Amino acid sequence: MSAVDVAWELCRRTTTLTLRRPVLLSFSFAQPLMWMGFFGFLFQRYRLVDFGDEVAYLDFLTPGVCAMTVLFGASQSGVGWIRDLQTGFLPRMLNTPASHHALLLGKVLADVLRLLAQALVVVLLALALGARLSPAWGAVLPAALCLALFAAAFSSLSCALALRTRAQEAMAAFIHLVNLPILFTSTALVPARQMPDWLAAAARWNPLTLTVDAWRGALLFGEMPSVAAQLLPLAILAAALYALAAREMRGIGALY
């Protein structure tokens, strides 16, 4: 089999395993629904300085919750590798002629496609709750690429951590100790201008902010994401974290 065939088969396997757990998949929408349902209406009178009265807080929050869903979903991607290590599936695959890059690419691709589909469902849920969005398809597609790069980056990071620790307890700590600081130091919930200065400075360097701002601009105003300020940094981050995960894959292969 070629590397493309291996990557595609692993992508298909990962997707099939996900679809066989419909309860878990449906529960992944409970959190974004609660954020939009509670926060969206709780802060409906919260005045957004940069947006005026034309944008309600639920409108502003929707892209942030989409990106948050991607963040939390991607950070759990490595749990699947831990199961595959425990069952012996991954060691057996690494002992075949299949490239470890093909295996990792298949896993990350499946995660990215799943997370983009979940982000789309979150948008539909937001519309059902009354969010007013004005997307332009020419801007939505490159903004979706920002989401995909962000998903690939954190899926790769999760896989690297899982392969390094080989323990579900470490993954649980990662999910809780990393995700919340990333969320609350981003513009997912509040505009940068309405943050304390130190928090706004931190938000500028947060990859979630880059992703949220690109997605928000496309959904609310039909704005194209910036190649230099958003797409390129996210692409570099995704490549760097993928390289880290690939190194851990090589290490696992050497152990078995």
C-alpha cells in the first residue's frame, strides 16, 4: 500500500470508531450548547465596544464557541492512541513497512474533519438559538482553513503527549490545565479592547485568538483572514506540533 492509502485507511478507521460512539459524539455538543444558551443570553445586554448595537453578544460568542469546541475536541485526540497502544494495534502498525508519517497524517486528518463538522453543527445550533450571522463564502473557506490548522496543531500536540506519557491520567490533566487558560486568555468570550491590558497582551499571542478572530470576521462581516497575521502563524504552529508528534511516533516505533 502507498503512504496515501495507509493514511486514508487510518483516517477511515478513526472516523468509523468515532461514529460507533454516537453517545460520546452527541455529548460533545452539550458543552457548546450550554455556553451559548447560558452565556449568550446571560450577557445579552453586555455592550461590545468595537461592534456597537448591531452585534449581539450571542452573535459575537458563536465563533468563539466554535473554536472552543475545536480546541477541546482536538485536545482529546491522543486518547485514541493510548487505547491503540494498550491493545497493541499501534505497535503492530509501526512494525509494518507503513510510514509513521502516513499513520499520523491519517489520524490527524480524521480528527480535523470531525472537528470541522462539529464546528458546523455549532453554527447551526447558534442559528437555531437566534444568532445573526452574515457569512461570505469567499471568506468562510479560508477562515475554515484557519480552524483546520488550529485543529491539526492541537490534535498533533495531544497525540505527542499521549505517545510520550501513555497514560490517560496525563491526558485528563492536559485537557483541564491547558485548555481553560488558553480559552480565557483569548478573544473567544470577550473583545481584546475590553480586557485588562496584561490580558489583552497575552491574547495577542494566543493561537486561539488568531483562529477566533479569523472565524468571527468571516461569519459576522464576511472579512477575509489575514495570510500574514493569521494563516501563516497557524500553519507554522501546526507544522511544528506535527513534527513533535512524528518524533514521538518514531520513539514508540523504536521501543517495539
